[in-house]
Amino acid sequence: MGLRTDEPSPSEVPLAYRAVRGGLWVALSSYWTLAFGFVANIVLTRILSPDDFGVFALAMFFAQLLRLQTKLGLGYAFGQYRETTGESVGTYAAMDAVAALCGPVLMGLTAPILLRLGYDRLVVWAALVLALAAFMEGLSSIAGTLLEKGLHFGIVSLYQGIAFPLSYIPAFWLATHGGGVWSLVAQTTTYSFFWLGVWWVVRRRVPRLWDEPWRFRPDLARHFLRFGATTGLWLMAGMLFSQLDNFLIGTFAGVTALGYYDRAYRMAQWPGLLFNAVLLHPAFYTYARLQDDRPRLEKTATMVTWAIGMVAVPLAIAVFIAAPEIIALLYGERWLPSALLLQILIAFFVVRPHLENAGVLLNAMGKPARAATLLWAQVGVLGLAGLPLTLRWGALGTCGAVGLALLLGMVLAYRYVRRELTVNLSAAFGFPVLVGAAVLLVYVAVLRVVPLENLGLLLRLLVKAAWAFLAFYALTFALRPRETGERVRYVWGLMHRTPNP
């Protein structure tokens, strides 16, 4: 059954318009930073060695593991809280600032222990600097939350779009002067420093926040902690799931293997990165505002799920069939060991944007415990299966453990969502996957009679990518022309509708 395209009520138009327009601003900024970061990382990857990326990934794991702020979920608690007063702002800001400071303190206390366990000094020193960068980023995130709660996505996105490319200047200089892993550390640290300037944006853009004195209220702090603690467990599980594999490979297979894995993992995230910024911020606040209006919430969730599949699936197919060409063309022949890792990961990562959407939806509906359970189940599978598989097959075994965890997560995610909403999101997700599987099977059959390997590297890549997208969209419109057309027109209408005064 197709999505209804009835005209929304007058009260829906401003919110839909603001949500879509805010999402577009975030998307534009995100795509700009993704595009620039993509090119910048190609340059850095061609200059630096797998060891450099392996050391950085392992150091980042320790810095993020000991970062307390992201495990309390206070930003989500404040965002979900309906009132924005001097007491709520003051309470949230004070608590989050103290939590941010705990990160570098804990990293400093842990550094001697890591050295005793045999980790390289370079890993430990890099982790210490990254912890300080996380502290600066944590202070900036308070200001970012204040802006995003007011749906001021445009100005935040503009500032981010300016600060991000500037942060690569010291990274390029160090990389070309033998800086090794410190060029990667410098980029993260510089960006965190620039991001502190978002406080100036808050002062200019939302002056009403200073109309009322900021005060700390103990009972409100307890409320934020109660909500945020469960959400924080979700955030901590997300961090562990995204970086526990780095710990396993870096500890048991070595930093060189981790360097190859890290480059493959970053590429496998492409489908998710196209949606993450939109889902984790605008979608959260939009879902939260619609939590008491289930019909509109269900329509919004269905549209997001459909949109994810329409972009993520063909992109995943393109990356899967052209992985060797992508690695060789972008990073060079010495990085080809990453190609097989990329193919395994991208086959599973097509579901990751859906998992993140489900987690954001559950949190916005006031069900953070279920979102946390969803991610912790995946962390459990990754930890239990990842250790023996990594010991037996190295990075390939870790890829298999990541895939098992993602598949379990998808099953649990849609079970939890179905308990809250009557809409069947799995149907919106399943159709693009089935179309993608058909496109992939036809490609395998065609490959038996068409000698693509005789083509040049770039031409071979373009042919494979074109097949993935063109065949996917052609088959989608052929099978469901009316429903696809209605949904495209619905999104187009929201993007171009003038809001009511």
C-alpha cells in the first residue's frame, strides 16, 4: 500500500517545512564535509602508511572509551525536555561541562596502565592528545545542543562547513613533513578547537537564552541523569560497537592489519554517513515533537526508512562490485588488501542506517532502554564472536563478527519498533533490499559473458557504479511505479512548500 499524500493540516506544514528545511541544511553541510573529508583522506592515505592509521584508530578507541560525557546522554535528556529556561539550560550546561572534563582526567590516569600492558608509547600519547581534543569538542557540543533544540540547524551547519576544511591545514603540513600519525591527531584537535567558536554563534543567534539567569537545579539534574543514563548506555554501546573491532584487531592482529581494516571500514560507512547527520539530530527533534501524534510520526518514520533504502542499497551494491577498483584508484595498489575487507563489510553495512534510525526513533519516543538494549545486544555479539574469530582469521574474522552483530540488530530493531507503531517499517526496508539482490544477481550473470576486466581501471569503475544505480532505480520504478512516484512527489512538495506565517 502506498504512502498517503493527503494535504497535511495547517499545523503540520510549519513543522514539516522546518524539519525538512533544517534537514536540508544539515544534509548540505554534511555532504560538503563528507566530500571534502573524502578528498582530504585520499590525500592523507596516499601519503601515510597503514601503521599510521592503525595507531590512530587504536588511540581513538581508548580516548573514546574513557570519554564520560557521551555516556551520560545529557544532551538528549535536555533535548527531550519540553521547557528551555534558565534553570534547565544552566543545569544541563554545568553537568555536561563537568562530564567533558572527566575524559582527559580518566585518560591520564589510565595511560600508565596501558603502558604496563604493553601498548606502544605512540598509541598512549596519541590517546592523551585525542582525549584533550574530545574535551574541547564536549564544551562545544553544549552550545550545539542549545542551537539544535531551537531547530537552528542552518547556522550550525554553516559554521561546521567552514571550520572542517580549515582543520586539515596542519594535517597536510605534518603529513608532508614526516609527521605520521600526528597529522591525523592534529586534524581532530584543530577541528575541536575551531568548534569552540560555536559559543559565539549561540550568543548572537539565540540571545534570549541569556534573558534569564542560568541556575543549577538539583531535582532537574536528577531528572536529566535518569533519562540520560539510559540514553547514555545507548550512546556507549554505539561507541563500543563502532570501535570495539579496532581494539580487537589492533591488540591481537597488529596496527598494520588495523590500518587496512580502518580504510575498508571507513568506505563501508558511506551509506550510513549519507544519513547519519540528518537522522541523529533533525530526525531526533522531529520525532520527539511528534511523539504524541502517532499518525504523523508513523508517516515520517516510514518516509525516512524508505528514503534510506533508496539511496543506501544502490550505493552499497556499487561499492561491493567495484571494491578493488575503488581501493586501487583512490588509495593506490599498496592498499589492495583492504578490498576484500570492504566487500564483506559493505554487504552488512547496508542495514546500519536503518539501525540508527530505529535507535533515534525509540529515544525520541521516550524509550531509551530499548534503544540501549538493541545496541548492547550487538556489542555482546561482537565481543563474544569477535575475539575467537579475530584470533583465528585476523581482520577477516572481525568482519564476520560485525556482520553477525548487525543482522541480530536488525531483527531486534523492528521487533521493538512494531511494539510502539502500527506501521510496518520492515516492509519499507525489505523492498529495496530485494530489488538490490535482484540487481546483484543479474550483474553476476552478465559478468559471465561481458569481459569487464579488459576495460581500464576508471572505466571499469564507472561501468559498475552506473549499473548499480541505473538498474536499481529502473527496476524499482518498474515494479512499483505509482507508490514510488507518490513518495517522490510528497518529498518534493514538502521541500518547495511555503510555510504558513
